[in-house]
Amino acid sequence: MRDFLRLLRRFVPPYKKYLGLNILMTVLSGLLTLVSFGAIVPILNVLFKIETPETHGYMPLNWDTFSIDSFKEVLQNNLNTFIVDATQAHGATYILIILGLFLIITTIFRTAAMYFALYFMIPLRTGVVRDIRNKINDKIISLPLAFFSEERKGDILARISGDVNEVENSIMSSLDMLFKDPIYIILYLMGMLLISWQLTLFVFVMLPIAGYIMGQIGKKLKRKSFEGQQQWGGLMSQIEETLGGLRIIKAFNAERKIEERFHKINEQFRQTTVRIFRRQQLAHPMSELLGTVTVAIVLWYGGTLILSENSPIDAPSFMYYLTIFYMIINPAKDLSKSVYSIQKGLASMERVDKILMAESNITDPTHPKPIQFNEQVDYNDVWFKYKENWVLKGVNLTISKGKTVALVGQSGSGKSTMVDLLPRFYDVEKGNITIDGTDIRAAKVHDVRQLMGIVNQEAILFNDTFFNNIAFGVANATMEDVVAAAKVANAYEFIIATDDGFGTNIGDRGCKLSGGQRQRLSIARAVLKNPPILILDEATSALDTESERLVQDALEKLMQNRTTIIIAHRLSTIRNADLICVVHEGEIVERGTHDELMTLNGYYSRLCAMQSV
Ligand SMILES: Nc1ncnc2c1ncn2[C@@H]1O[C@H](COP(=O)(O)OP(=O)(O)O)[C@@H](O)[C@H]1O
Ligand SMILES: [Mg+2]
């Protein structure tokens, strides 16, 4: 329950207004229920021709000596007086019509109040879920890349879709019950106390016992639900992996293998679900049973009271009492059901919170320094690891302004890692990276990234127009700027050949385009941003020779008058670099110009020899 209150405190405050209106309406409908069923007593009196007690004419309420008992007495007396008078004047059937009308009218107001209570709850429910989704999305964008190598994508998707839905279904749908039911229960109990405190005392003893029994069942449910949602996450991961790898799965005839793997975890998920549902379904029969037991006991006790001499309660009032008591059972049942639902929802919320509460370790310092790039970038004894093994071991490198530095080496040697540290996709473990002597961690992340443009092996495009894809990193780009950038990147021709030119939508991840076209678009994006530092990580290695020529040409234009770090698979593309560094197992083992390295006759010359074969 504490978890639940904390959840409310986190997400409900913006919707306080709606909650207030909801509670107000609920109280109103509860009161109207009591009042409208109050008509039962006189109706029964009339029907069973029970002697009406002697009346003293209409009595005013004396506020000075006000007490519950005197209030009851006055109310009862005045009502009886009215009925006796009216019966004498118009007959018993007339009274029945009046009482029937009274019942109808109060019920109209009561149900209207109930409707409006729900009406005001809806903006709260939907609002909270929207806020949670927005928060997850914003959090995902702000979290460092390192977070996502640990958490699998499918699992994150499962959290956004499945778990947030679960929160909506279980917690939010229980929310109105959770505010409504206790109010009803309290109001009805008060009404019952008013009718007969002796009977009500009895009920008070029964309720906590029933509550305890129900609570015990709920506890286990949360743990099982957590397990279930976790397995659902695994399932989503699997589907996501399968979708991405269909081509390979088919090529390697691995359908059976993947099928079996999926069926296995699907079955596990089902087994957990079976246990969850069974336990959840227990709530209904349990509360039914407990309710009936209580009613039976109350009937017995009430009966003995009525039959005894000097009964504190007459039969019609007892019927009224039972009616109200019967009406307590439903909210009490709903309440126990919503306690179960909430347990289930809280399990999902815990998983959502694993994202929401994740700390981003790549953040702005409290007093950020301004950062500029006029001289050089320095890697000073940089050490880095993703998990246990060091991936970079003491890298020292200076990149002077305007120069082109190339990194070469086997795949897995740590080249991409090296350049990923510069825009702070990851932070160094030991040592530091400085730009003009300022540690990049001392400046704002935004300012550091503003200095850089990145073109990767795989062009990352969005389901949007050519224009928006090129203008992605620049606010208020004009059409002239975008066209100019596209021309530099050799992308202009194929863009204007499409139906809507720059306004053409490129489709999901640019799937309508060839690899070379996609790459030229991401180059155009870098051209438009016009960053002082350019990072090219195998920008041409995924391309065929023909499109590589166009892309290479675009890259060369982009590199002019710029500081560039280039990682290239094909050594021919970096021949003219000012400095070539050979990276081997996380260290720079050779450095120099092409000619210098060739004469060294070491790693580099061996790499060149391999490629010319
Ligand atoms: N996100 C990651 N999580 C864990 N290990 C990684 C991650 N990215 C790369 N590695 C590991 O770090 C090493 C260097 O990788 P990388 O820098 O990509 O090499 P290169 O770009 O030279 O091919 C490799 O052993 C690789 O397995
Ligand atoms: Mg790489």
C-alpha cells in the first residue's frame, strides 16, 4: 500500500482538481443512496399495516441539545407525522405513490452523481498514463547509450507497451474504485450506526477479519505478476530479434530452432499467467463467501434483537438496515478486487521505474565551462571498458585543428570505441579527453556535441521527408541551405528526381533508398551542421564500388578545411591522411604518415599487403 500511495503522490498532483470533483460527487451519491432507500421504512410500515407509533406533531430540531439520538428521534417523528397525516387525508395508496416518486427522484440524482464521479475520473486516468509514457520516452532519449547495451530493446518496448498498459488497466481502472468504495463504505457504515449501533458493532468485528484474509492472497500476486511481466519482456525481445534476423534465420534454415526457443519461453510465460489468473480469480469467490457469512450472522443477530422484548430496532428499520448492509458488500468486494489489481499494476510499475529511475551518469557538470575548438583535441592516457575487459588501454593521441587523423586496425580493436568517447556517448574510465585543454566532462554535453558531426557505417534516417532528414540537427534551416548541403553531398540529383523533391517522404528508415543514397543523405546532414570536428566511422564500407565513388567524393568535399577523424576499412581511402594510427587490442601500436608506416614494415604494411592481394 505504501508503494501505491507513493505512486499517487508522484503522478496524481496535476489532476488534483479532478480528484476533488470525483470525491465530491461520490460523497453526494453515497448520501443520496442512504436517503433514497430510507423510503423503505415507511413503505413497509404502510404495506404491513404496522401500527404507526404515536406522533407528537412536527418537532423542531433543538440545536442546543443536539445529539445523534435526538436527531434520529426528531427525524423519525416528523416523518411519521407526515405519513400519519397524509394517510388520514388521502389514503395509504397515495402515500405509496409519494414514496415511490421520492425513490425515483432521489435515484435520478444519485445515479447522476455516480456518473459525474466517473466523468471526472477519466481525465485523471488517461492523463497519468500519458505522463508515464512521455516520461519513459524522454528518459530513453536522455539515458546514455551504455544503458541500452545492458537492457535489450524488446524488453524496453515491452515496458513501454505492456507494462504501461498494465499500469493503466490495473491501477488506473482501480483508482476510481479506490476512492469511491471507501467513501461509500464509510457513509453506509455511518448510516447503519445511525439505525442501530448494536448491530453495527457486530459488523465492525467482522470486517477486519475478512480484510486480513483477503490481504494474504493479494501479497503473493504481486510477486508472480512481476515474474510474468519479466517473461513478457523476454518474449518481446525474442520477437524483435526474430524480426531483425529473418533473413539470416531463413538462410541458415534455423526456423525450427527459433520456433522452439520461442515456444519454450512462451510456455513459461503461460504457466506464470495461469498461476496469476487463478490467484486473481480467487478474490471473487472469497469475498462472496465472506460476505454471505457476514450477512447470515447479522441476520441471526438482528432477528434475535427484534424478537426480544424492548427491541432497540423494529422490523422495517431492520430491512432498511439490511438493504444498506447489502449495499456495502459490493463496494467491499470491488475494493478487494482493486487491491489485487493494484498489486499486479505495482509489479509493472516497478519495471517501468527501472527505466524512469535509471541514473544517467553522462550529465552536465554543475558549473559547466565554455568549450571551443581552436587548437587541438587530446586523448590523454585514456582507458575504457564496457564490462570486465579493458577495450582501450592508455590511448594517447593529439588531433590538431585542420588535420585528418585516420584510425586503422582489425575489427574489434577499439576504433569505434575511441571515437565514441569524444561526443561522450560513453565516458572514459581513466585519463581524460580535452578540447583546447578543457576536459570534455567539464563542459555541457550539448556544447561538446555541437562541435561534432558524425557519419557512421549505417546511415540513420527517420521516417520523414528528405528536407527534415537533412535539416535534422539544425534549427530553422532554410531550403537554400538544405539544397546547398544536398549538392555538396551528391544527393541533389536523386532527391529532385523523386515526385515531391525535398518534400518526399523517405519511408521507414529510408528503406526506399539505396545504401549509397542513404549515406549521402547522412553526409548532407553533416554538411548542413557544418561542425568543426568530423567523425567518419567506416562511412563507406557498406557500399558497393559505384556508390562508394560518389560518397567518397562527397566525403572529400566535407572534409575540406575541417578536422577529421576517419576510420576506414579500405586503406586506399586514408592514404592522404596527415596521421595514420594503427589500433591493436586497444592500443595505438604505430603512428605516422602512409610512407613512414610503410617503411616501418610493421602492422600497417602487413594490413596493406593483405588488402592489395
Ligand atoms: N556496446 C558494447 N558493449 C560491450 N562491448 C562492446 C560494445 N561495443 C563494443 N564492444 C567490444 O569492444 C571491443 C572494441 O569494439 P569496437 O570499438 O567496436 O571495435 P572496432 O570499431 O575497432 O571494430 C570489441 O571487443 C567489442 O566486442
Ligand atoms: Mg567499429
